[in-house]
Amino acid sequence: MVYRKWVEAPRGLAPGSLVVVEGPGGDVLGCGFYDTAGPVALRLIETGGCSYGGSEEAVYSLVERAYRARRRLGLAGDPEAGYRLVHSDGDMMPGLIVDVYGDLAVYQSSSIVWDIHGPLVARAVAEVAGARHVYEKSAQRTRRDIGLPPREGLRLGEKTRAVIREGEARFIVDARIGQKTGFFLDQRLNRLDFGRLAEGRVLDLFSYTGGFGIQALVNGAERAVFVEEDERALRLLRENLELNRVADRAEVVWDNAWSFLRRAAAEGQRYDSISVDPPAFIPHPGAKRQGVRAYERLYSLSARLAAEGSLLVLSSCSTHLGRGEFMAVAARALARAGAGYRPLGGVRGMPPDHPVRPSSPHLEYLKTLFVLLG
């Protein structure tokens, strides 16, 4: 992304225009789409030159390259696959996210550029990735921050729900009522590993539609307690439990995680495997101090519910909390809980279908730590 303060542009240039970018000496730096909303003036889609003859050629080429990478990863091509097809700057399409859920694709625009080229994005995703239905869900806070109104609705086809498969588990994705694009694909590998390692009595905090706990139940865990306060997510969670035939071993708690933790501690509840996957407590740099305290308190309270030898999985999706800082927060929280622990590897980051470039560190938001207690 190139900010407006660095750019001299011709008068009357329309938003979404494909432009060649030159340095002060006339050397070609690359090409991108011109943006007129917010502080970013250019969304670079190629550096070092410009090989595209127009917007349609550029969008189709970028989507095709992104799809080839997912094919190489073994993610694309399965009729029940769930994967991220476009990860903004990581796929040289800054301001655009595209997730694929079987024959349903959901895209999210953070720029007037992709608002304008939305129909082109929808067609390219349908043709390249084989999606029969394309839904736009562009209602995130970053749009409001730059004065863009929310946009949402079907752009192709007629379906807003799909079923995807992760390992032996299957999940319903509903783009219309789900958070983000309908599912949290960034945690796929961590959910699979949690399912493989979890045993006994499982606690899935901030469970959303049940990803961590259902993986544990499908892989043989004795019982799972799911804690979630979003009513719409709870409806999908219950459907997912039935879909995977594990509802008889599940307890669904409609509650705030903080009040649940206080009550569970007072009752002396203990769990053998715990996943803690909260929303971002640090949405902007000014909230960092308060957010760090919240993470530390949450992780500490969760650890106090762990039985001896328990598996504890701690996650943060706050961009403004670095990997080293996250590790330090987790260590302080476990010390505060009086829990000895052994990390299972280091801090886990983004999965392969969420690429991160040196120029886009903001995309490396996910941190997850697996530990054994005792």
C-alpha cells in the first residue's frame, strides 16, 4: 500500500483505475489500483514493472496465481474444502479477502477499489475456484474508519450456506449470520492438532461454532463443554454437534466467558484439555495496555481450571501483540495461576493459505501456544 502523502496523481483520476507507478526519476516501480477513500492512494498489485493490460486481466491473473498456490498446498479442489483463496497484501491484492467454502465463496473488501471491482472479483473467483455462489460480506470496522458504508449480499448464485470438512469433522458455514466471512479458517491446523491431542473432559472457551471442541469429540474425547455468548453462533454450534453425531457428549453453555470462568472456579470444575480462543483484545495500539491485562487474566483463570497434566491451548488474534510479547503474557499468566508448564514447540503463527510478506506484518496477527501443565 502506498499512502496519499507520497503520491502525485493526475487530476480527475477515477477510483479503481489501473495505473503505472513511477518514481521521481521516471523509473517504473510497479502498478496498482488507484484509491480515493482513506489515507491509502495506491493498492499495488505488481512491483518492478507492469505486465497487465487492464483491470480484468489483472484480477483474473492474481486470482489464478492465488488458486495455484492453494492447489499446491493440497487445499483446493475438494468439494468440501475450506481455505483462504486471497489474503490481501499476501496475495498482492491489498484490501481484499476471499474465503472458499466448498461451492460457496465469500469476499470482504476494505477498499473502494474492490467495491468497484467486486463484480469482476466475483466472476474470477467463480471461474477459477469453481464457486457457484459468491457472497460479499464487507461490514468490518476498517471500512467505517475510512468512511465506506457496509456492503453485504449475494453477488452470484443463490446459496449462503455450505458444509466443509476438516479432518474427520464437518462444519456448517453460514456467510449471512456468521462472523467475519462465516468461519475462522486461520485456526484450521490448530483445531486439527487440538483434536488429535485432547483427551478426557474438554473445555472450548469462546467456542463460536464449536471448532476446537468438536475436533476433540470426533477424535475420542470423553466430553466437551462449549462456552459462547453469541446466539447465532450457538445455533450453528448445535447444528454442527448433530452433524458430527457428538451432541450426546456435549454441553453447550450460553454465557460470557468471564462469568463462566468465575462460576467454574467456585464450583471446583476441572478439565483435561482446554482451548482459549478469544476475540482481539487489542483492536488498536491505544488499547494495548488494557488488552495485555485482559489476556493475562483470561489465560490465568483458564489455567486454574486445568487438571494435572492437562493440555492448554492459548490463542491471540491481536495484530498489536507481538509473538515475543504474547509468549511473555502467557508465561506471566501461568505463573500467576501457579502452574508449571512445558511448551509443545514455540508460538504458532499463520497457516500456509494466509501468506505474509515483510511489507505486510499486520497480516501476521495469529499467535497460538500449546502447553502441557504440571
